[in-house]
Amino acid sequence: MKLCMIGTGYVGLVSGVCFADLGNEVVCVDNNISKINLLKKGKIPIYEPGLSELVAKNFKNKRLNFSSDLKKSVRESDIIFICVGTPTKKGGSSADLSQIYNVSKEISSSINKFKIIITKSTVPVTTGDEIEKILSKKNNKKKFSVASNPEFLREGEAIRDFTYPDRVVIGTNDKKTGKILKNLYSPLISKGASYLQTSRRAAELIKYASNAFLATKITFINEIANLCEKIDINVEDISIGMGLDKRIGGRFLRAGPAYGGSCFPKDTKAIISTADKFKTNLSVIKSVIKSNENRSKILLDRVYQILNKKIRKKKITFLGVTFKANTDDMRDSSSLKMIPWLSKKGAIINYFDPTGLKKEFSKLKNVTHQTTIKSAIEGSDLVIIHTEWNDFKSINFKNLVKGKKFIIFDMRNIYSSSKIEDQGFRYYSVGK
Ligand SMILES: NC(=O)c1ccc[n+]([C@@H]2O[C@H](COP(=O)([O-])OP(=O)(O)OC[C@H]3O[C@@H](n4cnc5c(N)ncnc54)[C@H](O)[C@@H]3O)[C@@H](O)[C@H]2O)c1
């Protein structure tokens, strides 16, 4: 099968290279020419463990190619995956579908034989219907089929998630399309992935409902953590006790900072917007969004208390600034709220992240990127463990920094208090 991935970002590049690795001929297209040029030189524009090796292997054996010529790539392919961004509309809360519709118009003039066009991007219910309308303007309906195939991979685990997914969801009412797509995914299904074929609209909604549910789990345990802090209970005991119930499950029940990233914040807003359009009140998700938006304020209040209400001139270090480990993605990371707020209050901030300097902080006063953990924490008053990178899980703070003892606020509950206090540091965590 000849596949064309349009949008060579976290989703398009990872799924494209994984499809190539399964034996398909794949072209990854992007209108960002410098991205395509980098990829052609074997350079990977994003941080994703294992990706560069897989790209090199499949580029070398000619199953994977890169192009900025969308029309030619579409003409030469059988299955077209749309993997462009669907961010929140500026000044609004619904999904901005301009990238999806622009791409659909371009595809429309390149349909020279039967093609399946699939949204892998997360798109609101009825987007498939709109794409179909755009394509029908120039093409006979027999020449194409529009399907939905939401992607569930997580950044940082993307290759594993794509290769061993819990489920593959295909939304189509067309028998032939369903058969072709089931065949495309058969190597993953035979390794144990559940396969669900449903209507296109249902597939579109499954993605939003799943993300909203996971965001709810995180927010739920964050609120329980707030209660635990007041009554001397360890929230981790609660997570374990709840998670042992198979109806609940232990994943996504770890208290910490606000959820962030390129999906949950925008997708929770977008599903509310869809529900508004269809005059339905998703009150649970509305309160999840509100609670999550307040989460950084709650953690900053704790910082304020920990520092005895004196933030000005305090040296504060952030270990990790991305929204989670194993990614360089800064979209909607809670550090984007915390660091500017602390900088405004007069703190002197150092940060270290395994994925390097972040342009998001370059214009902030007194915010400095450090290239090692040691240089970041030396001389600090407070070290905040913001992201759960492995790099931060076994630091011997006492050996690493001689002299001045700082306070540690472990927002990810990586350490036990006794381990840190034995080294002579004051230690705070979340939900304990
Ligand atoms: N990032 C994730 O973990 C993840 C997981 C599941 C689903 N999704 C969804 O997948 C979609 C893509 O997300 P992403 O994180 O990969 O986005 P991204 O921003 O990393 O990549 C999108 C790419 O599309 C390209 N693009 C935009 N317009 C184009 C055009 N007209 N022609 C060619 N290329 C074009 C951009 O240049 C960019 O490289 C979104 O809808 C997102 O919600 C993302």
C-alpha cells in the first residue's frame, strides 16, 4: 500500500515511519520546507525516543520518503492520512480546523484514482462530513472515501504506543474502506490490538471522550491530593487503593501539576464547544477545565508558603519544564504559567531540561537556562522538580552540591521524604 501522511509532526512522522517499518511505502509531506529538508538529511525536528534510528533505517531502505509537494504525493498514494494540527481557535475554545480544510482543498484537486482520505488529526464530530463536501465539489463520490482513524499515541512513548496500541479505531460506513484499513492494521491486530470499526462520527467522538476522561482522572486525583494535604494522608495510598479496583485502574491517578501538552487542554475545550453547538451541557468536563486552570495557582500558593511568603530575590530552580518526560513539547506546559508568575514576583530562576533551552522563556527577566543539573541547582533557595524525567529520579543532592542546603518541592512525588531529609534538605511533595 502506498501511504501519504500530510503533516510531519509528532503524529504524522511517528505513524508514517511506523507504517513504513511494517512494510508500506510511505511519503511524509509537510509545508514546512525546512522540516522536510532536515528530515531528508537524516535530522529529526522533534525529540522522540527511538525515532531517529527508525527514520534512518526506513529512509535508507527507501520505504520512507519526505516531500513538500502535497499534490504529487497524493496523486501517487492510495491512502492519505491527514495529520495536521487542530489547535484551539485564537480567542475562542473550539478547534481551529483551517489546516484540515486547507489540506482537504489541496487533496481535492489531486484525486486521480480511488483514494481513502483519513483524519488521524483529532477533529470534532462532523469534520469528516465537511471534508466529504469539500472533496465532492470536484470529484465523483465513487472516487474517494473519507474515514476517521483517531490516534492515541503519547509523546515520549509514541513508537511503542503506535506499534502496540490498546485499540485501533476506524470510523467508516463503507465496507471496502473498512476492509482495506483493517488489512493495513492487521500486523498490529495480530499482535493483540483490539480493532473497532464504527461510524465516522463515533470514531471522531471516541477520541475527544477518551482525552476528556483521562483529563478528568488527573484532575480528580489532583483535587483528592489537596484534601490529603489537609488531613495528613498520603495521596499515593489513595491512588493505589483506588487503582486496585479494575473498574477504576491505577493509570492517570498520579497527583502532580496541571495537565498540559498539545492534546488535553485543547481537546477538553473543543468537546465543550461541540456540545454547545449541539445544545448539550458537558458540566463534568467544564468543571475539569476550571479545576485544572486553577491547579498552577494552588501549587504557586504552596511555593509562596514554602518560601515564607518571600519570593523576591529568591533563587528558584526548575528541573524539567516540558509538560511531561521524554518529549520536547512545551505546548500548554504548566511551567509556562509558573515561571512567568515567579519571574514577575522578582524570583531569580534557573531551569534545566534534558531537551535544552526553551525559546518560551527567552524574553523573561531573570530566567536562565542551565546546561547541567548541578549548575542549575547550585546556590538555589528552592528546587522544584516539575517534570518526571528519569534524569531527576536518583539525584544525590548532598554529593552534587556542597555547602548551602536548599528546599526541594517535588511536584511529581519522585522521592520519599526520608531519603531527602536524611541528606539534610527540607522536602515538600504533593498530596501528603
Ligand atoms: N502530539 C500528540 O501526542 C498527539 C496524539 C494524538 C493525536 N494528536 C493530534 O494529531 C494532530 C497533529 O498533532 P501533532 O502534535 O502531530 O501536530 P504538529 O504541530 O507536531 O504537526 C503538524 C504538522 O502539520 C504541518 N502542516 C500544517 N499545515 C499543513 C499543510 N497545509 N500541508 C502540509 N503540512 C501541514 C505542520 O507544518 C506541522 O509540521 C492534532 O490534531 C493532534 O490533536 C496529537
